[in-house]
Amino acid sequence: MKSAIKNRILTFTLSLTVFGGLFSCGEDFLEKAPKGELTSDNFFLDATQAKQSVNAIYAHLRSFNVHVFSYVGITDIASDDADKGSVPGDAGFLQDINDFTFDANNTAVNGVWRGYYQGIFRANQVLANVPNIEMNEELKTRLLGEARFLRAYFYFFLVRTYGDIPLIERPLNPDEYRQSRVPKAEIYNFIEEDLNFAIANLPEKSEYASTELGRATSGAAKAYLAKVHLFQNDFQSAFQMAEELINSGEYGLYPDYEAIFRREGEHSSESIFEVSTVALEQGGGGSQFNEVQGIRGNPNNGWGFNNPSDDLIAAYEENDPRLGATIIFNTDTLSTGEVVIADPNMGSSARFSKKAWIPIRPPIGFGNSGANIRLFRYADLLLIAAEAANELGNSTGALNYLNQVRERARKGNPDVLPDVTSTNQAELRNAIWHERRVELAMEQHRYLDLVRQGQAQSVFAELGINWIPGKHEVFPIPQAEIDISGGTLSQNPGY
Amino acid sequence: MRKLLPPAGNQQKLIYKICNLLIPLFLILGQTTYAQTNVQVQGTIIDSTGEPLPGVNVVIKGTLTGTVSDLYGKYNLSAPSDATLVFSFVGFTNQEIPINNQTEINLTLADDTSDLDEFVVVGYGLQRKSDLTGSISSIKSKEINRLPVSNVTQALQGRVSGVQVTSLSGAPGAGTTIRIRGVGTLNNSNPLFVVDGMLLDDIDFLNPNDVESMEVLKDASATAIYGSRGANGVVIVSTKQGSFNTKGRISVDTYTGIQQVADRIDLVNGRQFAELANELEQNIGNRPLYNVGDYGVGTDWQDQIFRNAPVSSVNLGASGGNANTSYSLSVNYFNQKGVVKESEFERLTVRLNNQYKFGEAVTFGHNFSFIYTNQQNEPGVVGNAYRAYPIFDPRNPDGSYTNTTPVGNPAAQFEYNSNNQSNNYRSVGNFFMDVKFLKNFTFRSNFGLDLSFNDGKSFTPVFFVSPTQQNFENSVSVNAGRNRNILWENTVNYTKEWDNHRLDLLGGITTQSFYQEFLSGGRRNLPGEDPSLWYLNAGELTSQTNSNSAGDWSMLSFLFRVNYTFRDKFLVTGTFRRDGSSRFGRESRFGNFPSIALGYRLIEESFLQDQSVLSELKIRGSWGIIGNDKIAFYEGRPVVTGNENAVFGENEALIYGATLTRLANPFIQWEETVTSNIGLEFGFFDNKLSGELDYYYRRTNDILVGVPIPAYVGSSNNPVVNAASVENRGIDLSLNWREQKGDFGYYFGIVASTVNNKVLAIGEGNEAIFGGAVGISGLLGSRTIIGESIGHYYGYKTAGVFQNEEQLANTPRRGPEGAGDLIFEDTNGDGVVNSKDRVILGSPIPDLVYGFNIGFDYKGFDFSVDFNGTIGNEIYNSKKQVRFNTYNFETSFLDRWTGEGTSNVEPRVTNGGHNYEVSDRFIEDGSFLRLRNVQIGYSFPKVALDRVKLQSFRIYVSGTNLFTMTNYTGYTPEIGGGNVLGTGYDSSLYPIARTFNVGVSANF
């Protein structure tokens, strides 16, 4: 019986220790942290993380909603330069953009809004957190300058697309999620403030180390500031800023127009700002910009969207070499020797953007394209200067810049693209508008230019598209946003 | 006294053993505490056929002292000369015999057809069925093993009220979705599985032959002991055990069978396709593409991918035991080839369930299984076979694969995309120790583990079939993962019976910890394609990719339960559980989950004593709060997103970037379900007819839901808050009739459950949550709003087809319609058809889930048939809606509109556009009645078997999924899986197979 008692005592003490042990390790036992990931508790602490957070803003420029599908839709497909492309039935929401039959639920409208505000979120994270980091002040200021430039870039596209929009200057607290729209004049002021800071605090393109090529520069900030002024019809400021940048000598026209869009033309003298991408064997650095516009059929380079229109082809002057550098026609033979056979479902007017064409298939596929996305070229700047000058009555200045562009385009051939000589403001204006169109065709500028220039109504009326003035100058605020805002967000008129 | 001890049985449960150990223990202890005149009593116990009965409990009435009969039915104990001995054994009527100074008492025990004393496994213990206050359904080994399937959960279909089991797909090795009493939450609605005390999230690994019984716990009283894990119901599985003092027995169970695709989809043939395709081109303004006369029947692509496939299983088992050890060993090999080529599943399971007695008070035991599975999945051909043009042959005349653009050539996929296999090595088991002390106490420590390793490899060669179906560089990718799930539970149990009272107390602490890790790598450009080169080192270094991630969670819980029975009439159960989980923030880490249940057995009342109609009548009711913690592991933390890389420099270098891209809510806490249940259990005519009827109401609050915040806030996600609320209520009914008339026995059973699901709140700012993305087009077909069920289909209602221009001009419409297009109803009557005219089109949640089975046995022959089905659910035929290009057509297109008056149902042929908006064109009735299983078997008589030293031998033939009555046009009306906010979408699922098999079952 002794063993029985011993037994009891033994088991009793055993259970006590077991229970006791469990209590003591309770608290730590239930603390689990994510694996392989940092949390906000241990980020934004040093210079390395500051740099990483700015790099992440650049990374966002390659994303689908910012510079790929919906972006091409709103800028090119909506315009008279291009039709939807691909086969009927594919991406119906882009057909609606093309025909101006879209509503506030449209996918492209939603996608752009979402993508650009996410970019602003990343910029605001940097601007709110990096100032508190102890690090080299010069580097810190440069990083802040880059974040402000990129934020200004995002807001610039948003304000032109939607008009009055919410202004988010820093990461919001949960009780601030309901915002109302701010008049676009205020947005433009905000953009100008950001760009002015960037101009003052970013190095010039030539001052950067070559390993940093692709970062925002003070020149890029000036160029965008010029454009911002132009879009507000402040021609004086636009001209001044543009001329200052032209005279700085940082940039120049690249002699071969077609080669601008090939590998050799990446970050050329002409490049003021572009999105750098790289086609790595293992992926992770490319974009789908070229895939969505790639030849659909044979060679199978992509989805076949952004189909250059009959109207665009007719717009080119006779023998303008830029036509061949911009448009790929069905049955063309490419420089690689491949013959283009478009997907038969695309119909007889199947064409593709030559500027988005890449001759060599990237590893993994065309969705991993290393072709940079050109956002601001020197030619664009020259034409801004020309347009602003002309509006100010400075026809000499206007003709000078305009003809520089034409000179490069004609490639030494005296029989094409004669210089423009008219000093009549209205004629010159049309000539500059025409030049903008054919020089920058299929580069995602046209629709916003049409609206700015006030041509939209007449242009679309002629094409039989129901473009409604007083409504279609801006796209609708996404319906989902209006629904969620619970009444604080209003819709654009007509939608 | 007779009701105290669970009688031992032929296939004894673990805890039976423990209780049986009490007798010898207290025999020893008892000898010191009782000082009376004792006599030595012994004898032999036999059954009605004269066979000796081992394992019979012989107990001195009013005490816990007693013994157990041995292999020969003999017992021997010392007892007070004036005491009474109680003899009890499961399946037999108990007997009480006063000793009256006798030294030898022999007796015969008679069969007892009543199963009132049957024991049911509940959470952390056993309870008498008559004592149950909770809603628990039980299904036994024989019913589990009747189907030739790899997954035991399939056996629950149509057998348990309140449970809906839907196969995820017909692929070999595929799992199921189980919903107990409706859809409890907007998040993970899967129940908790408990296998021999080990808590798991799946039971796909179980060998059906190893399962002794499965219990489904449905209401708060039953599940509250599992606290935070029990909100969606609990399925408890007990595996077969050995038995003490039993002669060793060997069993062999094997079957083999053939499977074929049960139902095909009706697709058009070559000529019909050419006609329709031409019409489509003309409808969009192009010229026709095909010369219809050139084409005949063409290729039946479904024929190309389907095959008849074998399935087989071999199971060997050995069990038995002596006085101190019991063992049960089983080995099973299961192999199933899929009815789609290049798919296969095989599994090897070894299980060892032993128990060891150390001394009088201590028992140690383990239930340990090791499983190896190998799986190959088909290369995604089902969708392509549905879409490929019948005018193409699989191969060109020169032998190369035909270019079947716009979809991949399924035949080519079998050759080029089938090089992928995965293996899984897993062990699941538990080790436990029981210690009895202080007369009525039992301490149990249980250590459970679930360890698994899996690896997979896939290789894609260089090939060319067409510009859209080609691979430029060969590549190999490998992956490996491991899971570790460890549980440690310590409980103390106190039981006491005195006078008319029976009390059972349980208290304990449990902890669980889970960890999983994934690793993968890939490279391209191997120098050759031979399998000996399918390793990463053979690939180009510059192309290497890799990834590695992990996650973990842990839980700590305190549990307490009291069960009290008075006079076998009044039953009370109370439980309380406090749980802490690592998934929640420090402030909201712990939750408290109480429950209370009452039962009243009217049958024990005096006015119901002397009648032979009612044999059982019990009312029970329960109320409780249980929680759900199945959310993401680290939901409350704002995580930095890494690898947001930028490209800089002339050399285009990829530079690391990282930042916060998402918002998180640090105040996340438990989802809570408050459930109440009223039940009636009844039995008539000595339980020939028995059944249960329950009404339940469950309300889940604080459901985690992503509350949409405006996109301009800039987060890439919606932060998750506890803001939604869902209600489920319904009725569960199960009825059974069983009768034995001489040599002929028959039975009939029916189960039926209704579910009424309603959303009560979805978080402020959410007017509706949309789900169910249909293809890449981004259309969402399901919606969840307050006042309706979760994830109902939401879209336009069709009202015919526009016949002519006049109708177009005079009927409200969206805008782009032309003649031949669908008319959408202007439901709000505002003269315009737009998104405001969308209405509820149906729901994937059935109104009624039911099953019934009939069977009989006569002189060795047995026959059974069972059916299961649902009523009132709809299916979204999303594969028909997603048309990025011209694809093949279902025969429903043959009735399309081709001119005025030709059709008012099927619009003109187009791809995409107006006719492919979310509308009831794609919603079909998903109700079905399926003949699930028919089985005919014959058991050879004992006389014949004795000659060959066999204990039993049965052969049988069976057919499974023989016939399904449904209006749905797809492969099967069972569409499981998907997030509950968008479920019921049929997007080219692997079809269900019809199986015929024969089997043999022998015991030595």
C-alpha cells in the first residue's frame, strides 16, 4: 500500500509542476511575429531603409495600374490616335473608353485612380517618416526631393484626369478617411510647391552618378513644372520655365527618331524622365507596358491593344518618316525579318504601336519587358516652349523650337517636312498642335492634349463619337469611391 | 450500479479500457479498506450461442470493485457474502445476481438490442447517449467504409443531419468542403477536426479502414469545450483500438474497381461549330471563316482527355491484447487513377494504436500513424477540352500536335505539361498517459503531433505547338515545405455516482503550437531533358529564382466542464473555456466562452413507464458562446512589403526597395458565435424507430471583414475589423427505423436539414461586399448585404430576346443592345436599364440538404442503397460566361436567335459584350438527387468458415455515384470551395466519377 500512496503523491506533484510550468511560459508563448518580413515597428530607422522606401516609389511606376493597361486606355485609346485593338469582346471596358460610353463603374477609371493614389501613399510614407531618421542631411534632402517630385507626378496625372480630387498630404489616421474633393486650382498649387522643392533640392541629370541614372532630376522637375503651367494656360510661366531648361544644355534631341524607342535610346540625351525597367532572367524588374500593346498574332508579342487609327495615319504629312516609326501595319516585315500577321479576329484594320515594339523576346515573356517607358522627352519640351511662345505672340521663338523638332524628324532629307514659316498665330497654333500629335503619337499624351487645347468636341464630333462638352473633359470619380465616402465625395457633372 | 461502468465491447474504445482498469485497481485498494466477511466467487459467463464471453465487467454492486472475465469467460473475485454482483457488457442486457454465500455463479448474458447505454464520444471524454444534452450525431465504421474513396469526410454526405459535404473536385485525392449548420462566418467556415484528441484542420490523411467512429458536434453544449475552435462545429474521429484479453485477430479488407466519368457536358460537333462560328463573325461585321460543308462530327475533346480509371485499396490489420497490453496495427495501400488522364493519387498508411498498463493506476498509450502520399495533378486540360474547337484533330497528318489556338491543345498538354509530382510524408498521432488517483480522479496528459514534409518537382520541356502554346526554355522548379503542429493537454477528471446522482467534472489546460515553412527554387535552360537532369544545379545560374516564407501561431487554453445527471432524468451540462491566441493583439488576446445545457428525459417519468410505444423521449436545450480564430496569422501587424525594387543606372541594376503599402488594425479580436439549440430525441417500439429533431439558432458577431476604405487613402488592402454579423437557423431531423424479423433485418434512415442564412451587419461603410470574380474580366457575380444570405448571386434578370428594331426602340435597355441580344428587365421601372436594375438571382446555399438510406440483410446477404441531395441552391456556370475569344459552344447555343421569332431565350452568338454581363443566363438550378451508393454483399456462414479457420468472410459489389438527377448542365452539381463571399462558381472543375467495385473482407 505504500506504493499506492507514493503513486498518489507522485501524480499529484507531477500535475502541479505541469500546470505551474504552463502558467509561467504563457505570455511569451503567445507572442508570434511575422516571418521574413519587417513590420512598422522596425522600419524607417536608418539611411538604408530611407533609400529603400524611396526605391519603392519608383517600383510602383512599373505597376499595372500606373503605366500599363488603364493608362494607355485613358490617354491613347480615348483619343483620336488609337482604337481599342485586340479582338472584339476583349476588355470591353476599354471599348467603352474608346466610344465614350463608359460610366463611373468603368475598370480603367477605377484602376488609374487606385494606382496613382497608392503611389501618393508611398510618397507620403517617405515624407512623413524619413525626416525623423538620423542620417546624412544631403542625402536625406535629395530623397525627400525625389519623393516630392514623384508625388507631384502622380497628382498631375490625377488632376488632369479627374479634375477636383481629394488632397492627401500625409498618411491618414482612421478618423480622417472621409475626405472631400479639393478644387483643382489648389491641387495645382500643391503640385507646384512639390516641384519647386524638387527643383531646388535635386541634382541635375549630369550631376548624378551613372549608377543612379533614372532617378528624378531637377531638370525633370523643371520640365514638369513647365507642363503644369501650360495645362493651366499660364503661358508666360510655361515659356520661362521651358526656355530655362532648354538653355541649360542638359538635354538635346536624339538624332535618330526611331531609335529613341529602342534599347540604344534609353536614357539618351533626349530623355528627361522615363521609367526604368530591366528584363531579368528571373523576372522582377520588367513591366507589361509592351505586352499589352504587343503584336497579337504572329509574332506573338502580346495582347494587341492600342490600335493606331485611320485618323492618325491620315494626319501625317506626306512621307513623314515618323509614320513608319510609330505604326506597324498588318503584313509588314519587321527589321528582325519577321512578317506581321495579325490575329484574324482583329479585323482588317489591325495595326500596332511601333514605339511599344521590342525586337527581342525577353526572358520569361513579353510581360517581363525591359523597355523603359518614356514619360518626358526633350521634343515634348521644345513643343511646349513653342506652343507657349506662340500664345504669347512670340512667333520667332515658337518657329525656332517647332522647326528643331521637324529638322530632327526629316533626318536630313530636304524633300519632306519643310520648315514651318507662318507667323499667323492661329495657323502657327494649328501647326504646333499638329506637330505635337505626330511627334508624340502613341506616347500617351494625345487625349489630355485634346482636352487642354479645347479641340476635343470638334475632333470627336467628326469621328462620330458622342463626346459631351461639360461632361467629358474629365473622367468620372469611381462610383465605388463615392459609395464608400458616404456622401463626402461628389461626382463630376454629367455622370 | 449497472449504469456506472461502460461495458467492454468487441471493438473497444480507448476510454472503455481506462474505465475497465478501475476495477482491478480498486480491487487491490479495496482490499485494504473493506473489512468484512468475504467469499471467493468464480464462474463462467457465456452468450446465447454458448460461446464464452471475455471482457465482461463483474462488479460488486455499490462499489467500484470488480473484475473482468478472461479469454475463456471465466472470472474470479472476492466479495462480501451478502453483496450483489453486477454483470455488464455492451450489446448485452445486464444482470444482477446476489451472491448469497455462493462460491460459483455461472450465467448466460442475453443480447440487448437497445442502444440506450451506448456511449458517444464527446469533447475530452465519453458520455452516455442518454445523458447527452448536446446535439451530436454519430456514424460508425461500417457506414464509413462503404464508399471506395480516399477521403473519410465523403462518408458523411447524406448521413448526418445538419452537415453539408461538398467535394472540391473529382480529382483523386481531392478534399471536401464541410459546412455544419450553415455558413457561420464570412471567413473560414471549416469545422475543427479532432483525431484521437489531436486537433487538426483536415483529415484528408486518414485511412477509412482505421476509423472506428466519427462524431459531429453541432451545438454549443457539445462544442463549447473547444471554445475558440468550435464555432463552425467539430468532427471527432476515433480510430480503431486493440482490446485487452482478446485473442489476436487478423483482418484483410480489399477492393478494386473501375471509374468512369459520370456525366459529360453537351458540346456541339464540328459542323455545328463551324456554323455557329461563322454566324458569330457575321454578327460582329466580319466575313464567315469556315466552309461548313468541309466539316463533319470532328473531335470530341472530352473523349480525348477522359479515360476509365482503376481504383483499389488493400488493408491489413492485426489487433488483440493480453492483460497488460493491447495493440492494433494496420497497413493500407490505396491507389486511385483519375478519370482525366495524367492524374493519380496513391497513399500508404501505417497505424499502430497500442496501450500499455503499468501497475494498477497508470496506462500509457499511443495512436500513431504514418502516411506517405504521392500525387500527380492533370495539367489543366479540363477547361481547354471544354473550349477547343471540334474541327481540329488532336494531331496533324505529320504527327505533330495541332495548333488549336485560341486554347492550348489538351493532347499536347498531356505530353509537355504533365511532368509534375508531389510527395507528402506525414505522421499524425498522439501519446497519452492516464493516471488514476484518489479513488475518483483521473489525470490525463495527452501529447499530440502532426508533422508533415512535402516536396514537389515540375519540369517543362522546350516545345512548340503554336505561338500561344510554346515554351522557349526548359525549366525545372522544386518546392519543399514542412508543417509542425504540436498539442499538449493536461486534464483532470472526477467522476462520482451516489444514490440517484451522477457527477462528472473535468478541468484542464491545453496548449498548441503550429509552424509551417515553404521553400522553392527554379532554374531554366537545362542542357538536356532527361529526367536525370531535372535538378536545379543543371540549370543556368543566372536564371535562378528562390523563395522562402514561414508562419506560425500558438494557443493557450483553460477548460472546465461539469456534467450532472439526477435519476437518469434531469441532465445538466455546463462548460467554460478561456482561450488565448497569438493571432490577436496583446489587448484582446484572451476570450471567454461559456455554455449551459439542460436535458429532461420524459421517458423516465412514471406516467411513461408502463407502455411499450415510447422507448425514449428526451428534451434538451443548450446555449453557449464559442469563438472562431481562423484568421490570418499576423492580421494586426502592418507589414513592410519588400522587393518593391527599382531599376537604376546604365547597367539597369535592380535595386532593393521596401515600404509600407498596407494598413492593419491592431485591435483585432475573436469572432464570437452565440448559439442556442432545442432538441427532441425520441424512440418508439423499443427503439425500432428512433430519431432526433433539433431547432438551432446561431448568431456570429464580430466577424472579421475588410471594411472598404476609399482608394485615395492609398492602401493596397482594406484593413480588417471585427464588424460583421451573420445569423444561421434551421431544423435538423434524423429518423431511423430498424427491425429484425427472424433472419430478415431491414432498416431505413433519413436525414434532412434546413439552413436559413442571413447577414445582419457587414461593417460600417460597407453597403455591399462583392465577390466571385468571373474570369479576368473582373465582373463580380456575388454580393453580400444585410438582410440576405451570404454570397447570393446578383445581376440582371433576363426577360427574353430583342426581336426587331421596334422592340429595341420601345423597351428600356442599357444602350449597346441590338436585335438578338438579351432583354434585361428594368426592375425598378425608371425607364432605363443600368446597374441599379440588378436583382438577387439565387444563392449557392441550399434550402434543404438531405439523404436517405435503405438496407436489409437476410441469411448472410446484405443490401444497402443510399441517396443524398440538395434542394434550392443555384450554381453559377462561369465557364460559359468567360469568353475572351471564340471558343467551342455548349449545345444550348444551337437554339440561338438568328432572326425575328427564332428564339426568345438564347441570344445571338457573340463573344463578350452585353450578353455576357452578370445575368440569370448563367445561373442554373443546382438542386440534385444522387444515388450515392448501392452495395450487395454476402457473408459466408460460420459453419463454412470454421473449416478454413476464418472468423468471417464477406464479398461484395458496389456502385458509387451511379446516377444523379439534376437540371444542371455541368459535370456535377456539387461545386465546393472558394471563399464564402463568392462560392458556387463552376469554372471547369474536374468531373465526378462513377465507380463500380468489388471487395472482400476477411477476419482470421
